[in-house]
Amino acid sequence: MYEHNWIYQNPKTKGKFVYQDKVNEGLLIHTSFAQCHAYGYSVRNQVRITARGLAKLTEKEIQNGDVRAKRLKQAP
């Protein structure tokens, strides 16, 4: 996703973040959650791909020839 300019990494915190235009298109979401440790709590961020984003990413890979498309057998 770095190659397609969908996410970037903060050089200081090493956290991964989503470009806002990809969130607006509904391709990725950015979630935050609290994690409990023995010494307290910390907030973690996570990038998640949506079904729409997965379809678009697969479409790009097929167009570039990186992934071979398989024909699905149709039920009679």
C-alpha cells in the first residue's frame, strides 16, 4: 500500500497512517484502541482495509500483471 500512496509511516513514531483521500473514498479506515499493560494504558493506531479497498487494490494488481485472474466456475 506504500507503493500506491495509500498509507505512510511517521518517521518519529514509526506509526502507520492513512491518507485522508483514501478514507474519503472508503478504501481504508484508521482505528484507535486502548491497550492495557501492567504499567498502565497506551493508545494504539491501526490501519484497516475495507472490502471496497481490497477490490480496488486487486484490480490494480491485475491490471499491472502482478496477479493472475482466475475464472470462477459458474453453477449450472
